[in-house]
Amino acid sequence: SEQAGQSPFFLPPLCKIESQIPLSAAPTGEPVVDEYSTIYVATGSAIDVLGPTSAQATILIPAGYTAVTPLVAFIHAVAGLFSNAHSTALFIFNASGLIANVTLDIGPAIGAAYILPLAIQVGKFSTIVGALNGFAFSVVDTTITWKSPIATDVGAIAVSRDDYILLVAAGATVYSLAARTGVLHWTYRADAVIIDLLSVGGLAMFASNSSFAALHLADGELAWEIPGLALQQGYSITPNCSLVYFDAQPGGAILTSIDLTTRSINWRVLAGGVGDVIADRRGGTVFAWVTEQTVQVWAVDPQGLVMWKAAVPGTSGRLALGAAGTVQLAVTDGSGGSVYNIGSTGSPCPT
């Protein structure tokens, strides 16, 4: 039912923003947070470094390079792939600036790519895996440990709990590679275009333009599929293995939670315009940004109760989880761009 457990006359409190931090320019990606709670936001030709309440530094990206992947935070730094007219490099930044530059010898970027750190630490940096221009690769301590040819047009990449790399190539094929060696483990060919991919427990889950499905990590066999569920907008997986997503409808959208164990609906919440959504795996709170009269961030508890809403100036935004459950929203606004720190899981609504 819509808004499960909530009176139709219930009006959640409108929360205030804990802090607003101006950016040097409009953001080009979501904020990311390292283990020291330092916030990094890409702004085109630079990366803004922020503390909890104020800007700390602006790091210029080396001249001629453009980001081709989102930033990913790990330990005390962030990493991303950057390309110029001749080559692609892995750049690693911390709050002081550029600390590592690894040229990958795969030519300039010619397609979409993503990059993710492994859940293990090796030496000075985490192992980092990526895929671009027909190659998957691994970097440890700024050294390329392996590079394996794959199909072109990699659209998504993830790392499983059992140390395998999962990636989508050529639009509809999922590859599983050994993270330490790059050796092929298995492949799976879908019947539709795969939009996104993630690893949850013992499953590789993927969203296509016609369904949401899961493969067994051990052998790549299909575990289950929800036909007709085409996720074109943001979605997230909660700690109790529920899928939360925006179900776009004419004139609005419905924030929906589905139990992936039973494939049944947990709850549905009427929303305005479709936006980003992210689940805090530490407590189960779902944060979503929607557009009603203004851009708003909503906090929804695991039972589908809207706990609070926060109105944010701006036209668009991307969410990220911060320290102690704080949610951050990078928006384009009248000043160019800002990061807003909003709310905290387990805390009362800010007033």
C-alpha cells in the first residue's frame, strides 16, 4: 500500500540543513567521502576538498586531462580515471593534492568506464580495478599487476565478496574475472541491454532495460529475475536485501521497496519528480532526492515511513553517505555549486 504504516494526513517535519559548503564550480559527480570523513567533489577541471563545515582546498586536475570515471574513495584518498588526447591515467588524490599518477598504456578513453576499489588493502593503497578501451586491469601500489583483453564498451564494474571482478561489456554480457590475476571465471549473456551491475552477498545483480535479475557468483547461472522491472533511474539495495527504486509514472513517481528474497513489495511512497536514491547499509535508512516545488532530500525508514524532508536550493543533485550516517547532496545552484550536509541516521530531525 502507498505510504505503509503512515496516516494519509501525516506530514513529516521539514528539516533544516546542517551545513552548506560552496564549491569552486558546478559539480560534475556525486560527493565521495574517505575514511577520515574528508569530502571530495569533482568540478570539471578541479577537485574540491571539503571538511564537515567548510572548504579545505581546490586541487587542479593536470592540464589537458578530463575525468572519464566517477571518483571512488578508499582509506585516505580518492581515485579516478582521467584521459587526454594521447593516453589514460589513474590519478590518486588526497587532501594535499595529487599523490599518484599511473599511466595505463591503453590509449585515450573511447567509451564509458567505472572504477571500484577492492574490499581488501594491499600495501600503500587498496587494489584498484577498472576497465576501458577493451582491457580490464588491476593496480596495486601504483603498479599495474595485470591487464586482460575484454570486449569493448564496458558499462559497469563491481567487485564481489569472493575476490572476483564483475563487469558488463558489449551491452549485454557479464564477465567474472579473478581479481588477483585477471583470469576469466565465467560469462553470462543477457537478453536485454544491461544498465548497471552490483554484487550483493553471493549474487551478481544487474538492472537491464527490461528486468532486474541475479546470477550466482559461483558459476554465473541465473538465480532469479523480476521481468518488467526496468530501472532507468537511481536505485539502491538495503541491508535487509530489499531493492529501493523510483517507479516512474505519468505526472510523478513512486518510491518503491521490493524484498529481493520473496520478490514482493514491502512499501510504496508517493513522490514528486524522480531523483537519486541511496540506502545507508549501517542502519537501513533510505535517502532520496525528489523534486516537488523544490529539490528535497527525504529520509525514509525501513518500514517506509518518511521521517523527515529537507528542502535544498538547486536544480539537480547527487547523494552520497558521509560519516555517522550524514547524507550529502552536491547540487548546481545560484552560486555554481554547493555540498549540503543533511540529517544523520539515528538522530532527531534537525531544527
